[in-house]
Amino acid sequence: MSEIQEKQSSSNPKPLDGRTVLVTRAQNQVEAFARAISDAGGNVVFFPVIEITTPDSWVDCDSVIRHIHSYDLIVFTSANAVERFFERTLAVDGRGLSTIRQKSVYAVGEITRSSLVMRGCTVNDIPEKSTAEDLGRLLKELDLREKKILLPRGDLSSRVLPILLRQSGATVDEPIVYNTRKPEPENVHTIREMLLKNEIDVVTFFSPSSVRNFAELIPIEHLEGAAVAVIGEVTAEAARQAGMKVD
């Protein structure tokens, strides 16, 4: 770096200059987040502790796709569910995509909403907080009696939302559109050493399952020198239960 470049760099510091951020998200989901860290001057270390895979069976999902016209509402609680459901719909019966776009669609939060908008859907509403409980409370403001709701989900998704919807008188179909698995990262030993040497400044989590899988791989006491950042309150609570201090 030239002297001029050094002066420009020092006079325009970035928020994450000199910071190293550990990203525990699935490998196929990290691009935008990693780019944001890099743009802010941070260094990214990848440590994917969850893996998104196809469900054990597509039978239930394929059945609802063929009857997509019969649903009054479609509800999504993750961008993963959006991506996998739309991919499967295209594979089974592409005509169903236009039907989905004409339905009343709800999303748990901004990331899920954006994923739906990218696919041509108009999202009716999202809750103030991105939790299943808050989405359930939002939907309960509607008259759900005798309504038929489609809730594509992952195998480890919270059971809170479908329970709330059924309590409101709705019929809920919940096809599994992806499974969440724990991979065996090759760099476990390296990450442990980096944490012990305080070479990682921030550890990030995007889901309760990522917290649980991380805790099975890395002793919690290794996090004493790092900040813990999470995407929302549900993940924060999982981190606290695992013995982490959420910063």
C-alpha cells in the first residue's frame, strides 16, 4: 500500500477494521452477510455448523402443491422455506407458482418477506418482531375460523405457530420442505485455537439450531474473549440457555 493510500485508509476507518467475525451459517447462505462484513472492514472466518438438506420425503409437499388453489393463506417462517418450496413447486407443477402469487401471503420477518418479493409475491404483513409467536398473534387478528392455511417449514421449526393457528379455528398443513443437519466442519480444531488465542472478535448465530450445534463442537468457555451476536430474540434465548452471554 502506498503512503497516500495508507493516509486515506487511516482517515476513513470502517466499523469493523481489524475485527475478525466467525460466521456459523450454512455455506449456501453466507454470501450477502460475508460481503457486508468485508465491506465494513472485517475479516470473515467460515464455520458452518448447520447444513440445509432435502427432506426425507416430498410426498406431503407434492400433495399440497397439486392442491395449492385450495388454500386461503400461505405462511412462511424462513427464507429457506420460501426457496425450497418455490423450487419444488417449479419441479412438480410450475403452474402453481402463479397461484401462489395470487394468494394471501404472510412472512415472519423482513428477510423472509424479501425472499418472497423476489419471487413475485405480495406479502400482506409481517410482525414487528420476527418470531413465530408474534406472527401467530398477527394472524390471530384475522378471522381464521374454517380457513385453510399452508405452512411450509423445516423439520426443526418451532411448533408454536401451527398450534396458535389451530387454536384460532384454522386447518393447517405443514409440509416439510427442508431438513437441518449438523455437518462436521473440518476446521473445528483451528476455530478452538483461534478462540483460545482471542483471534476471533465476534461469533454470529442465525438460528437456535446453529447455537446448539456450535455448543456440541466448541466448549462455551472458549467464547470468553469474543462477543456473541445473534439475529433475534429466539436465537438469543437459545444462546443464553447454552450458557452464552449475548452481546
